[in-house]
Amino acid sequence: MPMKQFLSAHDVDSIDDLIDLARRHKRKPRNLEDLGYGKTIINLFFNPSLRTRISTEKAGLNLGFDVITYDASGGWNIEFETGAVMNLDTAEHVREAAGVLSQYCDILCVRSFPSLTDKEADYADRVMKSFVQYATVPVVSLESATRHPLQSLADCLTISEHSHRPRPKVVLTWAPHPRRLPQAVANSFAEWMVEWDKVDLTICNPEGFDLAPEFTAGAQVVHHQAEAFRGADFIYAKNWSSYDDYGATASLPDWIIDESKMALTNNAYFMHCLPVRRNVVVTDGVIESPRSLVLQQANNRTWAAQAVLGRMQTK
């Protein structure tokens, strides 16, 4: 079924069907290259990207779309407040920006980022929801303040390709990082794993770093890595700042993913969305091992994006 938007797992009728479509694109990348003929995708980035930008551009081109990418973080400030008196540094209101861009494209892809200072504002997801509200074409999330659905779909595809038993144990574990990072990837991964319902999900994080309950319902949450890692088939490492003490981080180097922790698992695969801080988040020995799937995940970003773009309801 065509999709009018792609913001979360809840916009997908069947995750398995979308995974199967991504697999078909992976086998034959140009098999539907006439699908986007005469149509345009605009990628609007409010924060930079490497994998998301290039994989989405490649996916669009494989489907025959013309692809335009615009860096909206370079000084062209957009206003999102209703009734704002725009006499400061915002140059254009999202009503006009979304309306204009909708006339230039058939699919609008948007990437935004949280402030990590105002939980209420960030979890309102104002940037993404404003473009959905005012655009007249389908909107695809390339990451928002709270979710990263294309990454999560690629993760589902990667797990499906490497899972060798029904309902493998998947562990999403917090890991150290020198910067405070959003909860978006972790939120989205948890949401998709629970919605997919093909894995047993355990979330492991230090006390004070539990994710928002709306994303973790249906998953087991523990606070000790040794407990979580025992018998795991997949270890997904990701740092996120605190949701309760919003934006706060902690220096906990003992949470690094190393060989001794991976030895507790059921010969688990290691996963990370990249970029990764080597020997902070994960040791060289783990990320360079034959059980590391980080490059496969990155490759699957293209096929996940191609599956989604091919399902969008265009003009």
C-alpha cells in the first residue's frame, strides 16, 4: 500500500513486507528505475549527515528520481512558531517554506535534531510535524528529534539477514561517548523491534538513562550489562543522553563493548549505526571481528530508503 508519510514504525502496514521489498531492491537495485521518472525528491537537512544523505540520494537515483539536497543549517533560519513576529534572525516561516518546496518536489525528506535542552519542545517534534502539517507532498523522516526510522528499518533488514533461529535475543545497550547524544536512534530501534515482534528485546542502560516509556513498552529493561548480554544473539550499541535528567550524560567508561562482554553472548553479532568512537564505545577487536555487522547495516541504509521511497504516494 502507498504511504502518505514515513515518520515511524506506525506508518508501516507490514514491517515484514517492507523488509522483503528492501531485499528485492538489494538484489536488483535498478529493477524499478522508471518508478521515479519525471519526479523529484528534495532532501532537507537541518543537521549534517554522511550515511543518511548519500544512501537516500542513491536510493532515489536507483528509482529514477531527480534528487536535490539542500543544507538548511547554513544560515537560512526558518520560523516554526505560530503568530511569531519575525523581526529577529528567522528569514522564512515554515508555512511558506513547506508550501514552496512542495511545488518543487514529489517527496520531501527532512532531517532535524533535538536541542537536548527542552524536553517538551524536542518531544513535540516541531520541525518534522510542521513540515508534515504544511507540506502538500508526502514527508519522509531522515531523523527527527525523537526517531530515526530509516536507520531502524535498515537494522530490521540486517537482523533478518543474519538471524538463524526464531525470536533471537537482541540487546540494545547504552555505551560511553564524550558528547551528549539524542535518544532518537535508541527510541526508534526499540519501537521497531517491539512493533516487528520477531525478536526478544532487552534494553540495557545505566540507572538514570531509561528511555521514554512510550518507546520501551514490551521490552525488558535492565541496568547491568552482564545480565543483559548472557545468551544474546545481537548486541546493538548506542549512546544516548538522559531522558529523565534531560540531555545529561555521564562518564562511565566501564560500559564499553569489549571482547570479555561479547564472550558472555551466544556468539552474538555486533551492531552500531555509525559513526562510532573506537575504543570509547567499542574496542577495535569487537568492531573488526567477523561478527561485526556495522558495514552491512550501513549498506542496508540504501535498500531501506529505496523500499520506503518506492512506497510513497506521489502525485
